Amino acid sequence: GQQLNQSPQSMFIQEGEDVSMNCTSSSIFNTWLWYKQDPGEGPVLLIALYKAGELTSNGRLTAQFGITRKDSFLNISASIPSDVGIYFCAGLGVTGGGNKLTFGTGTQLKVEL
Amino acid sequence: DTEVTQTPKHLVMGMTNKKSLKCEQHMGHRAMYWYKQKAKKPPELMFVYSYEKLSINESVPSRFSPECPNSSLLNLHLHALQPEDSALYLCASSQLPRGLAGGTDTQYFGPGTRLTVL
């Protein structure tokens, strides 16, 4: 199925550094969601964005819904070891059968102490 | 409370077995989903139920059979699976499809069932 372009694919950073990742799409979405997934667990919702241009924070996380509705970014400030995991963006579109999430390819984050 | 629960956590089955995965949510959500996820890949949508009715089937093989007994429960019945069906199976729920009664459509995921088919 369709996937969003998410970059970078992986990051290896030092503890305390800021992290930035983004997603782009050729399609417009009504909602952008950012999830974090630990190995063997389900994705956990981090931030939900519902309006173009919206900038939302959740603790050390900040995400923005692009003004064109075709992109979004996620920033993590002052990374800590528990930030390790895979981050997925997801765009929500409505079809005749119901709402469907289109996921990004994921960004694997590794934090070095 | 944004909890979606799934049982079992792990399942090992042979290709001739019949088993079921279960999912439950008590958030009053009226849309529920099954996803399949392979290692280091994003989740892939399998089925969507809206108001307890199957609304989307992403061309999933008939050896996977979903069931929604009520608004809180979602099952996935498995029969005659293949080794390539081994994956993490995720359940999710959302309040309402956008455009109907003004509900939000943010999806909340359960912890998943790790399925191994021998």
C-alpha cells in the first residue's frame, strides 16, 4: 500500500541533543499523527494535529502540520535514553468505507549516552 | 483512559490450527481496526469496522476472518495460516469517522499479539 516519505530512516545521536524528523506526501491529509513504537509493543500516540499550520507541543516533543497539508515534522528536544525507538508519522484520509491511516516508513532513533 | 487491550500477547500455532485473537476497548469508540506489522515496517491495514459493520477489507486472504460481536470487542479468527503470516497483529480504535457527529478520528493502538506460524 501507499507509504509516506519519512526521513531520516535512522538517527544515532548523543544524549541531550535535539532531534528532527519529517514526513512528506503527494496527497493532502486532514489529520497528521505521530507515534512511537518500542520493540514488540504497539505504537503509542505522541501528538495529533488537526489543522493546517497547527504547532503542538507535548513535553519535549513539538510537531507541526504543514500549511500545504502534505507534510509534518516532529522535533524532540534534549533527547534522553528512553527516546530510543521507531517513530512513525501517519496521515489520515477519509475514504468511502471509513478513515484510513497512511504510515510513514519510520525513523529509528538510537541515543548514545 | 486510552487503553486498547489485546490477548494473547504471544501465540504459536501450526498451519492446521484454528485460533482467535481478541481486542477490547472501553472508550466508547465506534471504529475498530486490525493491522499486520512485520519487523521494522509500518503497520498495514487489514480490516476496518465502523458501527460494528465491516467497512474496509484490504483484500485480506480468507484465512483471516474478522468479527465484531459488539462495540467494545473485535476478534480475528485464524485458520490454515502460512509461515509468512507470522507478524505482530495490532488492534486499534477511534472515536468516530470524521464527518459524522463531529467525532475525532485519532487511532489508539493496543500492545499487539506476536503470532508465529510453524
